[in-house]
Amino acid sequence: SPESPFLRFSTQGQQLTSSVDFPNGDESLVKINCQEAKECSYRLSFLQQAGKALPYAERTSIRMNAHGSLALQHILVEGDTRQSYVDFYILADAEEVDSDHEAAGTAGRAGEDDLDELF
């Protein structure tokens, strides 16, 4: 969101809801560039797989396009100069994307074309 909270990660279970907010200027974030608020849902199993490389990453880039397609890029450093990149692409849940398209008056679902807009 362009306003506080600038970045929020939330999870909901049957008996628990938890959120972590990141303010603009937080040391753990290099850059936040957001023109409008966007809320999307993703399968937890996909996020868990993408998060497995997080402890080994020197840096992680998180990007989301207007359709809610999420890209996580982990930068792994070996030695002093050798870098490797591990990329994950996750589409937003279909029901949410369909309702966004209906609200905007467009048809269709998120797909491979949405990933082209991430970078």
C-alpha cells in the first residue's frame, strides 16, 4: 500500500489470525514501490516452498504485479563473489483473480501472460 502499513504479511487459520507489518524505511526492506493497495491470497504450501531458500539468501526480492502474481527471487552468495539466483513465481488464488476481473469488467484468469508483467 502507498500508506501505512506499507507491506503486510498475514495468515489465517481456523482459530488464529496473525499479521506482520513492515513500515516504510524498515532496515529489512531495501525498497517499497507501491502505487495502490493490493491484497491477494496464495496457497500456503507454495509460499512454504518458496521460503525454504530464505535462510540461505543474502537478499530476497519480492514483487507483485497488478493481477496478484507474486515473484520471489533469492540471491545466494557463495564465497566472496559467486552469486546464484533462485526464483519462485506464484499466482494468486483463482477466485480472487476472477473477482478482480469481474470488478474491472474484464474476463479471464491469471496465467503465464501475467508473469511477463512482473519484471
